Amino acid sequence: MSARNLPYLPFARPTIDESMVEAVGDTLRSLWITSGPQVLAFEKALSEYHGGRPVRVFSSATAALEVAVLTAGIGPGDEVIIPAQTFFACANAVARTGATPVFVDVDPITRNLDLNAAEAAITPRT
């Protein structure tokens, strides 16, 4: 049987009710897509859910990574060790600050960062 003959099997059926469809429509009609009142309301609700701790949401994981790197104070002259087998946004977030991504091999069995290789890559700028 070829892949073309296989039926589509979703991981899980989405649970979407009419109020969700209406909320998306309202947001699109408001012309606020990646910020605005809906985002502020969501951040407030999420903060309350987490006991009032500050919360910020982002339009993508890439944007969140960039803010995380900046918040950590990483910048020009710094080096950041990154697994060689990863999504490119990790290295891009580091490079956008002016820091240097240092790629380190992963363990061939676990595919996690090889700790010996990471230790060997540490310099005073890391």
C-alpha cells in the first residue's frame, strides 16, 4: 500500500466550539493580530492563573527565544553553546544579539547535548 492510499489519521480531533470561532473572527475584524486587547486580556488571565506572576506571550517561539537571550544579558563578545542538532532559531536568537553561537555535538545515543563536548567548548566568553 502506498502512502497515497492511506487514510488521514489526525493525532487528535480539535475541540472547537462556536464561541472560539466567533472570538477568532472578532480578533481578525479588529485588525489586532499579534498584539492588542485580546493579547492583554489573555496575559492578564494567564498571570492570574499563575498567582499574579508577570506574564508575556509572544507571536512565536522564535520571538520568545530572542527575548530570553536578551533578558539573560547575552550580547556582543559572548559565546553560547548550542547543540549542533537543533532548530535554527536557537542559534539565530543568539546571533541577533551579536553573540556567537558555538555548536557542540550531541550524544549519538540520546541526541542530547554531549556534556564532554560542551565542557571542552567552554571559554572565558561562554
